[in-house]
Amino acid sequence: MKRIGIGLIAALILILLAAPTQAPAQSAGPVTITLQFAAIRQGTVGLVRVAGEDLAEVRAVFQERVFQFYPDQAGFTGLISAAMEQDVGTYNMQVWVRHGDGTAERIDQDVQVNYGEFGRFDIILPASMMPLLQPDINQAEKDKLFNIAGRFTPERYYTEGFILPSAAEQIGWFGTWRLYNQSFWYQHTGLDMKMAIGTPIVAAASGRVMLSEMVAIRGGFVLIDHGWGIYTGYAHLSERYVVPGQWVKQGDVLGLSGLNGRSSGAHLHWEVMAGGVWVDPLTFLDLGLIAGS
Ligand SMILES: [Zn+2]
């Protein structure tokens, strides 16, 4: 009796052990994750594709931010972004998949983040602008922007892709460490283009105006939501022709360039936000992101 009892228990354990390995066969088959890059640099984006049968929802957690993925012809696509201020290294990306039958799974994927190669630059501002260097003012403006730009709008508005908002000369690059008045370090959040005050500035892509107002550091500022977690910002504008809630198309004039906020010369500061962080506008444009890609 005793031997039979042990045999039964052993058989039960075998069945229990076997059960979890049979579970995936009941779901919709294996999920494949494809990175469209070998590595991404600090302050850049990367496309991730997820394929599999009967995918109902896909999201990823990367650098402690949640990225919504969106259905396309091949499955789901997501745009992940590496924060410019986060360390170089290998990060675990958790991809969470929910199937149409209600089953869910998590797949872990390593993502390599490389050095952003950011330069450094000294800037001297007049004494009147010193208050704009205070960390609390910088943090407050960042919070205001990302209270909006940290959200994922499920629709994709950027039907024709993205263009530069001006053809003017580029004079200041993304990520540069700037030492202001030999006392405050800030990393540059966008791309600077030199132009005379009053130069027309156009929308980089279609979208919805979320902000159009004067703010402390960016001066006359317009923020556009392009959907899928992508936003563009246009700073130091002398005139703004758009209002919050307004829909714009790529190439529409948003306003005129200017010299206000924390600025020592007439220029446009253009910034791109993706997945809740600032990313390099030029490498973002190189991605050639268009609807359906
Ligand atoms: Zn700038």
C-alpha cells in the first residue's frame, strides 16, 4: 500500500510539473520580438516589433517607463526611448502581451543603450536671466511639459512623417552639457536654429496643439501632440498663431521665431519628446517614421 501511495504521489507531481509546460500550447503560439536596431544611444528612440497570433494588447516597460504598442499590418509596433540622462548599459525591457483569449505573458528582452556622445559648452547669460537658471524653475517647467508629453495618445496623427520646422542654420545640438554662468549645468533638450526674429515656424508633422503660451524658460511656446507618445515643442516664439485644441497639418505656420525666455540670441529651439523623455530631433528625423511604417 505504502509503495502504491508513493507511486501515486510521484505521478501527481509529474502531472503537476508537466502542466505549466503544456499551457503555452493552449495560447496562440509563440510571440516574437524584433528590435529594429542593434543598440540605441542615450536620448534616442528605437522601433520594436512584436508578432504573434491573436495579439490583443502589447506594452513594454523600459527604463521604468511604460510604452504603449500599436497594431499594424505585421503585429504590434512600439517606439521606445532611452533617456539622455540615464546611464549607458544593458537594460531589461519587459514586453507584456495579452492575447485575444485572455491569456497573458511577459517576455524579457535586453536592450543595449550606448553613450550619447554629448559635447559641452559654456554660456554666459545676463544677470537679469539668472533666476531662470534656478533648478526649481527648470523642474517646474519640465513637469508642466511632461504632464502632457508623458501621455500616450492612442491615435496616430503624424500621417506624413516629420520634417524640420525651419531650414535655418543649426547652431546648437541635443544633449550638449551647458555650463551657464559658470554655475549651473543643464543638458540641452532640443535643436537650436539661428534665424532673424519674425521667421515663420512650421509644424513638423500633423497633430493637435496642446500648449500655446508664454513659459519662463522657453518663452513663447507651442507644444503639439502627434499621437503614439510623440510630441514636438517650439520655443522662444515672438508670435503664436495657434491655440490649444487646434488641429494642425505638417507645414502649417505655428508662429514666428523670436528672442524671449532663457535665450541669448534670436533662434528657434525645437524639441522632440517620445515616450516621456526628450530625444534627439535629428536622429528622430533619420528614423523616417511615417504612418504605416
Ligand atoms: Zn535650445
